[in-house]
Amino acid sequence: MGQIKVEKNVGGIQGLCVIEPAVHGDARGYFMETYNQRDMEEAGLNMVFVQDNQSCSTKGVLRGLHFQKEFPQGKLVRVIKGSVFDVAVDLRSESETYGKWYGIELTEDNKKQFYIPEGFAHGFLVLSDVAEFCYKCTDFYHPGDEGGLAWNDPEIGITWPTLTGEYQGSALAEGYQLEDGTPLNLSDKDQKWVGLKDTFHF
């Protein structure tokens, strides 16, 4: 193995991987390889990426839980500034872990990456004042193909860190806030997604 360490099937969910790059640092700063196809293949990961994306979000923003229906994307995600709590939910109908979730804190300091294969819903909550989020995708973005899952569906029961509030029967952000009082901030679209029993599955 070269410059990465791969933990496979994290949380007991087939396909989810936490990847830690080797960081070479000294008094001047650091260097790391954020992606190396040869190392990935040696770890048994043979995905091919076709698109890179980057977003910037402020504290309390929750993006997700998103997926593409007809053109599902595998995603290799990481944070280059700040911190987020990143979540994947298994939507593969034949999977033994259908409906199960796994979450991990990704930060500019721990430099961990999270690989989420096709067949999952994905989202993240920003914990720092600002977070810059990068991800590689195995398929292109297809307008009109996006689906979503309610971030607070009680059937799934995601435990979002530092977030307080009481479920009112929908994905609305109203009444939710971080422990420091920062209100939860969702897009209009992300407040309309439905729960597991009513959403698309692969």
C-alpha cells in the first residue's frame, strides 16, 4: 500500500470506506496525496471519477440527504476548511443494512475522506463557522434526476451532533438549532424530502 489507509465497510455497512491519507509535515507545513488511483486499486477500490465539486457553507447549514435516481453517483468526500458531520444512508433495497446510516466528522485537521458508493443518500451538517467541502463523483450531475431523503426521518434516526429540536412530522428546519443557538439552515428543497418508507430506493 502506498499513501492511504482504507477502513472498509465502516459501521458494518458494505461499501462505505473511511480513507486516511499519509500526511508529510514539518515546520513549513504539510504535503499529502488526496487521491491516487493505484493505491485505491490496491485497496480494492476501482471506482472511476468523472467530476469534482466544491462547496462552501456556513455553520448550521445542512445539505442533504441527496442522491441521483437513474444516474447514481459514488462520492469521495473531504473537508479542506472547517468541520462537518457527514452521513450516508443505505438505500439499496437488497442490502442487509437497508435504511441504516453511518456518520463521521470530517475536518481540515483530521484530513479523513469518506467514500460513499452508488445506492446511498448523502448529506452533511456544518459544525464550524465556515466549511469548504470537496468531493469527487463517479457520474455527472444530471438535472432533474435528483432525489432526497428527509434528514430527520425518525425511522432512520440519524444522531446529528450538537443539534437539538423535536420532530414535527416533516423535514422543516423550524425549531432546530445547534447547542450554541445557531439555527438549522436548510434549502427549501431539502425541507420537502420525505421519509424512508416513501422515498426512492435502488
